[in-house]
Amino acid sequence: MATDAIPAPVSDQNLSRKIGRSSRMKCPAPFLSKTYDLLEEQEEESNINKIVSWNGEGSGFVVWCPAEFSEVMLPKYFKHNNFSSFIRQLNTYGFKKIASKRWEFQHEKFQKGCRHLLSEITRKKYEPSAFPTYLNPSAKNIILGSTKEEINTSRQLLMEENQNLKREKMELQMQIAHFKALEVKLLQCLTQCMESPHNKN
Amino acid sequence: MATDAIPAPVSDQNLSRKIGRSSRMKCPAPFLSKTYDLLEEQEEESNINKIVSWNGEGSGFVVWCPAEFSEVMLPKYFKHNNFSSFIRQLNTYGFKKIASKRWEFQHEKFQKGCRHLLSEITRKKYEPSAFPTYLNPSAKNIILGSTKEEINTSRQLLMEENQNLKREKMELQMQIAHFKALEVKLLQCLTQCMESPHNKN
DNA sequence: GGGAATATTCCC
DNA sequence: GGGAATATTCCC
């Protein structure tokens, strides 16, 4: 039946929101728990059959067979069967691909036997107005350690942000113009109202 | 089999991105197409069996049986079986619930027989700062004829302008907050003024 | 690898 | 109903 494949709601999602992940977070992101679960599940398979497993040191994991992994395992834990979407999430949470010829990923806080570390892993934040980390404005030394191209990239990003800010400023100014006009009208109304209440009655 | 329930990729998703939905858009959002499809599919059912259908005038639609709709129809078109998520999407696209005792929804541009209108429906915008990532081509030349130091100077100037723009933006936002508060007060005054034919004449 | 749009979930 | 976080998709 079709609905079978829709994963049951994950219980730990509820709690995590209320607490907020900022300082003392209890619940790992669902993506991390599920990925960890999925590795635990595979631990029970014999080595020969493993689609995915922890690496030798337990410091990362390897997807041995991406095709099977995507078709069989992903839908059991996620709402899709696309390897690329899984990779996208890994990147979002700061995992690194640490081998060139196989799909091995690692994250400092994602280790075999250390489920409790998961809650220390955070999403990379998407901050619309902030600088990318490598463009930290306080980093005045940028010019020393960077190539012309890198500085120029930084410059272009600033230019882009600049355009956005100007547009936003314009929009805000339009809003203000609107409010000013409104204020004038309201004051007119009020004045009329105060000046001539007598006549009608 | 589990993977059966994962909807096949929808072909019209590809095109819509490239074009951009701003002014002359060709492709409706997947959510809209799918919802329309789902209604078309039900058109073939006899009236007695309908889980969902267009309303009498074709100006909206009614989910007659939310339970069955969620369990049976949603998973065929979406990656979930939650009625509330469907509702959330309807709200995102500006649909209105137009009956109190049944699940009837309406949107000006969502009408029976008018699939072409779908592409005029837009998401309500959540827009912190949106500007398509363009790379300024004319500015690319700067890198050829300039030294690292010169580019960096340009960069620093932009950074400065940027800071200023942010400050200005903040100030404008404060002005707007001020106007909003003022508007509330004026409206209160006006209301009082109108309600109480003061001056006791 | 990551930006950004859309989808889904959760919460108020 | 909608804000906001997370998930999924698409594209560069």
C-alpha cells in the first residue's frame, strides 16, 4: 500500500523545537538521528552485505553501494530516494567527504557509539545579511593571505549585498512615504472632526 | 514495495526555475499543478464516491472527506499524508477557506477549466533579501587592470558603504515602527472623536 | 559544496 | 492563518 512508505512521525522532533537549539539542546536534528539509526540498523548485517557502515575507526561512515542505499535505505528513513538530497543534508550539517574514491563522510561529532554527541551538531546557518565566514569584516589581514581573485570575489559579494541593501532601503522609504501620506490624511480627518462637531447637532 | 509511494519527479519543476516567477511565468508551482491534477482525477469518479471535487460554480473546491483524502489522495501527489500540511500550502498560496462547516477553498485564479491561470498564483513572499545571484560582468574587468591593493581598496569602500546602508536601513525601520504606532494612536483619537459627540451640544 | 526556491513540519 | 525551522529539490 502506498502510505506504507511514508515514514511514521519521529517522536524526538516534538521536543527539540520547544527547547531551541541555541545553547543547551537535548535533541539532535531528525536528519542526524535518522542517519545514525540507519547505521545502527546496518550493524546487524554481515559485513558482506553491508550497503553502508561505520568506517574502521568509527570516526565516519561509508556508503558502499549508493544505488542500493538510495533505493532501499533512504525511503525507510526519509521522504525521498535521492542520493543527492542525502548529500545535500550532510553538507548542511557540516559533514566532509574524506575520500576521493568512495563515499566516505565524516563529522567531528558523528562517531560510532556516541549518539549523545549528535545534539552538538548544528546546521550551517543561512544568514541573509551576514558575511560568509571567510569574509569576516574584522579580518583586515585578508589582503595578506589572499589572492587577487579571492579579494575580488569578496568585493563582488559585497557589491551584491550592497545592491540588496539599496533596494531594501528604497522599499522602506516607499513605506515611509505611504505612512506620511496616511498621517496627513488622518490629521485632516481629525481636524475636521474637532473643528466642526457643533454644526450637525 | 516501499519506494512505490515516492512520487515520480514532476516534469514541470525543471522549467519553472530557470524562468523565474517574477513577471512572465510559464510554469505553475508544483503544488498548484498537483492540486489541480488531483481534482481532474476525481472528476472521473461518480458524484457519490467523490472524496474531493470542484464546487458547483467551479470557483473553488471541496474536500468532502478529509480522512480519506489524506490517507489515499495526498500520498499519490505529495510526500506526506497530513491534511494540515496540505492546508498550510493552500494558505501559502493565498487560498481562502470559504465555508465554515465544510472544507471548501477558493482562490481567484484557481478555477475549474482554467489551468492556464495557475501560473499567475504566487506564494506569499517571505523575503529577507532576495536578489538573483548575478555576477556583475562589467565589474569583472577590474581584476585584470588592478593590483591586489587597488581591488582591496575598492572592497573596503564597499564595506564602508555597506555598513552605512545597514545603519540607514535600521533607522528607516525605526521610523516605520514610529509611524505605525502613530497611526494606531491617530485612529484611536479619530474613533473617540466620532463616537462621542462631545462638546455636549 | 552551497545558494536559493519550494515543501513539510511544528508551533503559536 | 501564518512564522519559522527543517527537509527536499534544483541549479550553479
